[in-house]
Amino acid sequence: MKKVTLFKGDGIGPEICDQVVRIINTLNLPLEFEPFEVGAAEYERHGALIPAAAFESIERNKVILKAPITTPIGKGFRSCNVQLREKYDLYANIRPAKSLPNVKTPFANVDMVIFRENTEDLYVGVEKQIDENTVHATKIITRRCSERIIRSAFEYAKEHHRQRVSCVHKANILKLSDGLFLKVFNEIKEEFPDVEANSYIVDNVCMQMVMHPEKFDVLVMPNLYGDITSDLASGLIGGLGLLPSANLGDEYAMFEAVHGSAPDIAGKNLANPTALLLSACMMLDYLGYHDEGEKVRAAINRVLIQGDVLTQDLGGSASTSEFTDAILQALQNA
Ligand code: NAD
């Protein structure tokens, strides 16, 4: 029996987590979840964001399905997500944004995959108070971390028969740091002559992603640009409730929705569980259960196409659990 560490998270986390587990459990796979309370609420209760037993579980199981965790803004503890990505060297954050059937947005035919470097850049969290009115933040870009994320993006493109990999940077201003990222990109692209390669300055790519989203394929970029452009990409396909992600390293893997803990709708049974469910499908692919992942994706699509049981973010009035019931029904009828 393969065990997966499950983090129920904060805000809408426990609600969407319970529904996703309901769906995955009906697949009758040799998979068992080890659930843990983690995050800001756990910190308030027991003084630790992630209890020691949860770390032990991760180190045994090596695979985590994680709901979002609240991070205080401008004060308090360091992001739990950033800590996990660093501790387990989850360097490749992969975020596929694909138009879903019958989800109305002004954009059609979006099918892009963002590769966000996950371990360095401004997220190393090194800030220094120079004087009362001056703060410096350190942006770190290394050849080693740039090489491994860029190579992952090209290998993914090759394996999934994607046409193009685009590098996103700000090397016109950050000539040394983003300059190094772009230089490494231009070296590695030579190893993949069958994949087209091009590059965009980050501000330009934001405009082009909105004007012509259909022309983007695989994109690779440093941490901060990946964080921002992937929320933009979620807007192209109908919102944060729909965008999944995988955080992969050489030994560990963590799957989570791109969205946060959504405190504005928490505890109301209103959240859309699709992003976490699609993240669980990425986990099934990773564990070798691709057919089962595809079954769940097909069930989600059927519910979207039918269009009568949708959560509020998709223009409907169904609750999280009613939407999940409809997906379960679609799975049974498949
Ligand atoms: P958010 O993603 O939580 O919410 C942004 C907006 O999207 C809100 O209006 C919310 O209601 C909506 N939304 C998000 N997920 C939804 C879903 N599944 N269904 C329907 N609507 C959904 O972003 P925020 O409000 O900026 O952040 C809230 C907290 O989450 C912060 O503490 C932040 O640090 C944290 N956060 C955590 C993660 C993570 O754990 N990976 C990621 C991003 C933000």
C-alpha cells in the first residue's frame, strides 16, 4: 500500500481536502492518505506550523498532497510552503493552465505549462534593514538551480510533444542575475534541437499572455515571475479555483492547488475543489496511475459540460460538496 502524506491546511483547505479524498478513495487504488493538521491554525494551537510527526511522515512517504496554508503578510512566520520547497529541494514547480470545457472566459485555447524555479530568487527571504527607511532584499540566481529547472522544462516539452519552450526574464535590467538565467537557457536549448526556444521580458510576456494566450506552450522562469504569471494564467482559464501544480524534486514530490487559503470564503462550503483535485490527478500520473487520473479529469469535464452543478466562481450556485457529488456521479456513470 503506497502512503501519501496529506496536509489539510488553513481556510478552505480542510473543506476541499475532504472532498478530494472522497473522490480519490472511490478509485480503489492501493493508496492510503496520512492526514495532518498543519499551518497557521496548527501554529496557534501547538506552536508549530508543521508537527514533527508530519515531517516524519513526509520522509517515509516522499509524496505530499497539500491544501493551502495561510502566511501572515509583512510580519510573523516564514511561509510554510517556501520552507517545504527548500527543505525537500522541490525545485520544479509545474503549473499547467489549460482551457476547460464550458468555462466561459474571454480567452480560448489556452494550453500552457509554467515551469517556475522553486528554491531561490527573492524567495530565499534574505532582507536587511539598512536604516529606518531603507531595506535591501537579496535575489539569488545560481547556475545549478537555473540549469535544473530549464533542463526539466525542455525534457517535459520533449516527452509531451510540446513545440516550444519560452524563457521569461528581466535581463535588460537585472543584467547579472536574470542575465545568468537567460545565458543558461541559451546554452541548454542547444541540447534540444527539436524543441523551439525563444525568450520574453517578463512585462512583455504578461501583455502577450493576455493578448495571445494561445501562442504560449511551455514557459520557464525564475521564482517570482513564475508566481505572478501563474496567477495571471489562472485568470485566463477561469480563476484560481482551477489551476493545479506539482512541486517536484529528485526525491520528493508535493502536489497542491496554486490558490491560497481563501479566507473570504472559508468555512462556507463554497470553494471550488477542482484545482486541488487536478493536483491530485498530477499526483496519480506521478505515481503511475495515469489512466485513473484521466478518468477523474474526464469526470470533471463532464460536470463542467453539463453545466447545471457548478460552484459560485464558475457562475453556479452549488456548494463544494454538491459539486463533488456531481463529479462522483460522473465517475460512476463512466
Ligand atoms: P487566495 O488564492 O487565497 O484567494 C484569492 C481569491 O481567489 C479570493 O477571492 C478567493 O476567494 C478566490 N479563490 C481562491 N481559491 C479558490 C477556490 N478554490 N474556489 C473559489 N475561489 C477561490 O489568495 P490570497 O487571498 O491572496 O491569500 C490568502 C492566504 O493564502 C494568504 O495567507 C497567502 O499567503 C496564502 N497562500 C497560500 C498558498 C499555498 O499554500 N500554496 C498560495 C497562495 C497564497
